[in-house]
Amino acid sequence: MKILLTNDDGIYADGLCGLYFTLSEEHEVYIVAPEVERSAVGHAITIHYPLRVREVRRGKYFWGYAVSGTPADCVKLAIYELIGPVDLVISGINRGANVGINVLYSGTVSAATEAKILGYNGIAVSIDAYENIDYCFTAYFLGKLVKKLNNLSLLRPFCLNVNIPHLNPHQIKGVKFVRQSTAKLREFFEKRLDLHGKIYYWQGAEEHTETDEETDVVALKQGFITITPIQYDLTSYSGLTSLNSQKISIDI
Amino acid sequence: MKILLTNDDGIYADGLCGLYFTLSEEHEVYIVAPEVERSAVGHAITIHYPLRVREVRRGKYFWGYAVSGTPADCVKLAIYELIGPVDLVISGINRGANVGINVLYSGTVSAATEAKILGYNGIAVSIDAYENIDYCFTAYFLGKLVKKLNNLSLLRPFCLNVNIPHLNPHQIKGVKFVRQSTAKLREFFEKRLDLHGKIYYWQGAEEHTETDEETDVVALKQGFITITPIQYDLTSYSGLTSLNSQKISIDI
């Protein structure tokens, strides 16, 4: 398969590296990734600045293209200009889970969603840890998942959001297909003073408030690998039905 | 009503101003908006940098808070720290329509979505023009819409994405409740050389390819004001059903 790798942690991130070495054993793998970390950029694209592309080498080997934009920019530019059509776009391995409401803020997931928008299959993969991360098992699992994709009867193009618990592989309970949790995050701002006595804020979030076991948030916490198929129609159909049933006229 | 205004064109934008003067005649209106233009930021939030807040005055009057972040940051910071709970968050008036796939890239819509996530009602409003824009009618229409909201039986919190055609009011055909189009954009990258002979790219998009009249893209083009209720569950339920029916086991 011809696979495009990208991420939101930047082209030098370990997670991307782990994925590359595992997948390139059996596939034709290309890297187009942000030149710097672009976490929590959501589905941002760069339209008010030009995009720059730089060829990155590791030792004497060509490694990939570093782009001065977001993960979604990388996918578009890769497919339209740098690489051409691919069989699959994989975004990750992200440091930190992308489950629940956080999916909306995620640059990692937005790259896989962008693939689907453009008509290509996409997978976003994240690991539920920020420190002392072992990417080996995740890369190995992705390799196996990619092999199984051809046997899956899924509407194509598909987009899958995969999250891996940070456990020893034998402690992982299995794979669970679940919905994205929409439960609120417990968020806060921490107000601090800089060296000149001026206020600034750090934005943070604590635990999800979700309790439903059939969601990505809870299943991941319980030790399952979670897979959520992603779509990009933000219409609230229940809201639409309700509005249309009310025959509202607004005088102009 | 207590109304929070924000946008993605920045705190000095004319569209925000027009909305403020119309709504403040009858409501308690607060402004918390990005200090600079933050278009196409998607649902980005700022977690790797601290946020700064600056009080902005117009003449001798307090105008609002300028935030060094995205529209979604503004809504969170306003509700958690600067303003407190509100009855309604309005994001706009944006220069340029936010319909179809562009809804995913829109900072304007993400602010209204963020309101809903936090448990507050939100409206995003955009006008289908980039030049010689008359914001008066749009502000007037929003004022009327806000008054009618109490009569609407809508699940709360609601989030409405409103788009206004750039026509003389008497040419507008009415108000239509429609779904978000998911049809592809015709996109392109324009490759140019800088003064040093180095390549850079501009990202652009042409027309939507949508043809269904029951979508935001087509209804707006036909001269209707479009209203699309927005939700933020990205799960593909058809994909989920399909995956679950296949009892896939992936050996770990």
C-alpha cells in the first residue's frame, strides 16, 4: 500500500518515527508533517499565509517533507502537490489520547478527517500517555490493523480514530468499537502573574465526566483499544427536524 | 438577555461592531474576541502558550476584552473567568459564508459550538461577501432572530449556524432550515517563487460541488438565509454499526 504519514507533534516526533519503521517494512510510506508541534489546532487550515515546504533528511536518507502549516494542510498539500493519491493516510502516533470532546480540538484526528474529506482512507492513532512512552506496541498494532483493513466491510473512504491504552500489551483487554463521548470536560483556567506583575492564564482540563461504557473515554480507561469511525457532518438532524416542524417565519 | 459576542475576525472587526450596536439596544452585551484575525483556525484551543487578556476601549468607553487566542479560547475564558454565565453566545458577523465543508475550518462556528459544549446557547453568523459589506441588515436580522428564540422549541443548549446572502433585503427569498453540505470543495495550491527563487504555496478553494437544494451551500446561493443546527458528535454511527456487526478480533 501507498501510505502517507503525518501527525501534529511535528516531523521529528518519536511516534511518527515508530510508525514509519514498522509500516515501511511492508508498504510504500511517505511523510509530510508539520515542521513544529501543532497540537490542539483543531481542523485549522492556513489560508492567510503562504505554506513553505522543506525536505528533511535523517543522515544521508530522505525522511520527508516538513510543512509550515497544520496537519490538515499537510494532508492537502501532500495529496495535491507533493505525493499524489495514496491508499491510506495515517496520523500519529499522538502523545496523549484523543477521545471525547478532545476529538474536536485534535490536530491528529483532523488530518485523518481531512483524508476522508478528500476521498482517501484515514486513520488517527493516539496513545494515552505523555511520558515514558513505548511506541512499539502501538506501531505493531497499527501494522496488524492496516493488514486487516482489506477484510473489513466499511464504507470507503473511512476514517478511524484509534486510541491505545498505555499498558503492557498483555494487560490490554481487547479492541472495542465505540462512539465518541460528548460529555463535558472539567476545565479550568489558572491565573498567574508574570515577572512584571501582569496577569496571564493557563488553560487546562481534568478528567472527562463520561460514565457510559460504550464510549471511547470509558472503554480506553478500562484498558481497551478503542476504535471510533469518524464523519464530518456537523448537522444536528434532531434539531433540523424540530425546526422544520415549527414552520417559523421570520419577517425580513 | 445577557449576550456574549465574539468572532474570528478580531475585536476591531466591523461585523462585531454592527452586531454590538444593534443588540445592545435591548440586551446586556459583552465582547470577548481575539486580538487579531484568527480565520480558518477550526476548533483550535491554546494549551501550549499562556493566554493574555487586554481591556480595549473605544474613546472613553470600555469596549471589550481582547484575547491572545482563538475564538474557542475566547468563549471558554469569557465564561470561566471574565464574564461568567450568559444566556447566549453570538459569534460573528463573519466576512465570508461558513457553509458546507468550510464549517469544519471555521473559527466563527467553533465559537458557537464551544458555547454549546459548555452548556450555553450559541449562534454563528456569517455573511456571504468579502468586500463592500453592508452589515446592517444582518445585525437587524440577528436582533429579530434573538427575539424569536424564546418561542422556538429547540433542544437546549442549541447551536445555530446562520448564513446571510449578500443581497438587498427585498431580494432575499426567506429563511431555510437546511443541513450542512458534505460535498467536496474544488481546492488547489498555487505554487510561486519568492524573491530568492524559493517555492511557496497559496492554498485556495473554488466553488462547492454541491447540488442538493436542502443544503446550506445551495440554499444560500439561491438567495435564502440558511440556518443549520450544529452538533459535535463526530461518530459515524453507520460505520459503528457496520464494524460491530463484523465481530472483528485483532490478536494482541
